[in-house]
Amino acid sequence: MQVRIRRAKTAPDSHNCKWVPDLTVRHARLNDFDVMTKVSVKTKVVAKSTARVIRPKSPGVRADSLAALAYRAIRNQILRGDLPVGVSLSRRKLAAELHISVPPVMEALQQLESEGLVESKPRVGTRVRIPTRLDVENRSLLREALEMQAARLFAERATAAEKKELLYQGRQVDQLYAAYEADRPNRDFLFAVQTDHMNLHLRIAECARCPVLRDAIEKEQVLVFNWLYETAVKRPTLAADYHTRLTRALATGTPAAAAEAMQQHIRHGLREVLDGLSQLAATNTGWRQG
């Protein structure tokens, strides 16, 4: 897949989207890149996202630099599955695909390595990092600690309007995943769906009214790594009301019940992720000169 970097112009409306039978095009601005997604859907789904689009921070590079744009492009390709875990990365090839010089790509790869998304060996090469069992277990525990507290505070502090909004978002995410499972469109569509999924979880933290907690969830990238793990192992289909059940528990339950629902939500499918990544690690070397 060839990606051409270009600086974003005035952002189109990325929060309203509409799916109709047969062929529909969704235009969304994601992480400073325009994504055109074609998808065939059997039933009409109208979705309106109220959460803001995630623009992850990359503290190691200037936000408007070529290195930052390369960082986002490579990172998105990893999350989309275009650069799967274990695949070797060539700096020259990436630079050619992005139509930039090699130094910004090197800087982007260094930032991604510091975040744990890629790894390198001197005189050997660079590859998309294959997470270890300990990586997954530790990040899952960290995610539980942060998001269970966010769920508890959401149940205590969110307004009635915010709880109603979250219920809507939960149904919307379930509908989008169902649309993907029905026809298995291209990776850009799944990327957009997973972005909405991350926005749902960040919205919970925002409505918890604890900025430090919300920032910690984004800074530690627990949602990003969850996305990476699921993309890597192609986790089985979710229940049709998977996110609806979670948001209902947060919107209508006690703080304790909300925290428990979030814990169950996070732990679901963890065994499949661990087994799948273990198999990848056993069969993949993926090293070569970059």
C-alpha cells in the first residue's frame, strides 16, 4: 500500500457518516490523513460520533514536522495491519513510499521504538515489534487500573446527557463492527471503526472529569496496544451488543458495577490474544538490513 504524505488542509466534517445499501463512501479525517473508505452494507446504518478524533501525541518529534507526519503514517499502517507485527522495515522503502527523505523516517522509527511499536538490532535491522506474553499481560493490567477507575468516576460524575450520549455511542460502535463482520470491507474501514472504538473509551475518561486520568490513558497508549494486539491476531467476532452492555452498565449502574463491567470488558478475549501472539513469535523472525 503506497501512502503519500501531505499536510492536512481544512478538516472536513469527520463526525458524521452514513452507510446505505450497496456502495457508500465514507470520508473521514483521521490523524491528519484523508481516508476514503468504500463499504457494502446490507442494512442502513446512520452513525454520528460525538467523540473527538484521536490525534495521539508524539512527544519526541515536532507536531508539524516531516518526522511527525512520517510517525503518524507508519503508526497508522501498523494499526491498520498493512505493516503486521514481525514484518521487517526498510527506512529507504518507507521514505520512497512517503515521498520524503530518509532522516525523517529514521526519526519516526526512533520514536515508534521508544513507544514499543517497533524494535531494532544493530547491524541487523528494524521490524514491527512482536509483543511478548509479559507485554500483553502488563499492559492489560495497566489498562484495567486506568479504565476501571474511569468507569467508576463516569458512573459518579457524568451528567444525564453524557450518559445518554454514551449509550448511543455504544450502540453505534456495535453497529459498525457488525457492518464490518457482514462484508469484511477493506482495512481503511476497519481502521475508522477502531478509531471510533478508541474514541468511545476516551469519552468515558473525559466524562469522568479527571484530566490526569484521561491523559494517562492516552499517554500510556493502552488503547493503542489493545488495537495492535487485536489486529495482529484477528480476534474472533464480538457479540452484537458487546459495547452496548458496557455502556449500559456505566450509564445506569453503580460505580462498583461500572468498574466490574469494564474489567470484564477488558479481559474478554485476552486468552486468544496471548495464544495468537505466542504463535506469531514462534514462527516469525522478520529481521533484515534496513
